Amino acid sequence: MQRRDCVLWAMLAAAAAFAPALGQTAGPPAGSAAPSAASIPDFSGIWWHPSLPGFEPLASGPTAVTNKSRRNGVSNYDQLVGDYTNPILKPEAAATVKKHGELSLAGVTYPNPANQCWPEPVPFIYKNFAMLMLQEPRQITILYEQDHEVRRVRMNQPHPAKLTPSWYGDSVGHYEGDTLVIDTVGQKTGPFAMLDLYGTPYTQALNVVERYRLLDYDAAKEGLDRDTKENQHAGEGNIDRTYRGKHLQIQFTVEDEGVFTMPWTATITYGRGSTNWPEVVCAENRHEYYSNKDSDVPTAAKPDF
């Protein structure tokens, strides 16, 4: 672990050394000045959010599907019953969300990318509690602590004219002042394709734009309060609730004309906590071992890996 941490920090140091080479040739008007090294935000270090299902719905306007099932006033993670009446959903998408909710109410844990060990698309991938970003001049790499999830963002480049869909899509980024903007298209669809834990579907028309900003605690508190109002807190052992330094917030906007009636927006707000990088590996099986149930987990006479 210590050796791996040293390698990660060495990569971050190398990225910092080349920071003056960063520019903005994609997104801003042609010929605009490249940002100075001092103006580029530093997103290094491990960021944590402890919430399930995870998204922070906005207080007003088109926003994410939320859970109709509540426990102690917040989302009941043991019953994922998405609000299919949310006006962002087209009728077919609403029917899909409703069907998943009925399964959950019946005690069925329906398959999703996480419990089936499949790659998790954006924004479903925010389900992971920890995130670490490696900033380099030509590429940003985003690591997530569960299941070896890795995203790669090409900086200051356009999307290719002919795009082959992939699990994490094609992500291109640029800086707008103190904000990192990432535009992602071309994410694969499949049998477990969904944008959230309520089964909200997507098509290959999906476009997700993320805006990463560092916020002072007072500014971040509004997002943290929305999180506390909506979500169940799980990974509390890793996050420092007394932390009052800079927080990292992602404001993301989702568009998909095949599924949604309009673009919608939500946030994820990260704080600081443990500096240990956990290794969580998805072991695929067909037995339920969570949601307050005690099913048998398959065993083997010898390891198969």
C-alpha cells in the first residue's frame, strides 16, 4: 500500500511540474489564452462522500430521480423505489423505473452494474465512496476505490467524428477558470444499463457534462445539507465530518433525448477523510448477501482466481 501511494503521489508531482503546459483549446473560443499554472485548480488527494444512493437533488428545477421509499425521513437503501412521476422521464423510461421499484418492494434485489460487477457509467459511478484524480497536461485520470473503476479524460481535444461506444464513453475536458469541465458521450448500453440505482435507463444519445469545483466549507454546506436530507450515510468511517477545509463538488447535467423530456442537473459533494486507499474487488455471484438478508454465499473447494 505504501509503495502504491508513493507511485500515485509521484504521478501527481509530475503532473504539477508540467502544469504550465496545460491549455484550453477545446470548449473556449479559438485563440483564447491558456490558463496560467496558478489558475488551474488542484484536485489532488483522496475525496470521500459517504452517501447512498448518492445524488444530491437540486432544491428546484429539473433534477434527479429520488426514492419514494423513506426510512427515518431519508432514502431507504433497502427499497429502491424511484419516483417514476418525475417530469424529466419520458413515459417508457418512467415505466422502466416503476418496474424496478415494484421489484424492490417485493424484496427482489434487481441486477445493476455494481452488483453484477459490470463497468459503471457516468453518473452511476458516483455510487463509489472515494475518488482520486491525477491531473496531467494531456490527460486526467479518475480512480474510484471500488472494483478498479478508472476513467480517462483527454484534455483540450474534440470528440472523434466517428465514435466507437465504450464502457466509460469518450470524455474530453478543459478548464474554465477555477472549474474543470468534462463532456462525456458514447457510453455503451447493455442489459444492466442504468444511470442510477433506481434503474433509470439511457441510450447512446446520452451526454453528461460535469463541472468540478473546489468550494469553501460555507459554500459547500448547501450541497452537504441537500445530501443529508435525501441520502442514507454509509461510509462514515472514512470521512471526517469535522473537516472545514476545501470541498470538491461535481455539478453534472444529463441529456438523453431517448429517455428524458429535458436536461436535468444534480450534484455530488466530496470532503476529506481517510488517506488510506482501499482495494474493493467485486466477486460476482448469484446470491444475495446484503439488504438485511442472510443468503448463502457460494463456496469453492479451491480458489478460482
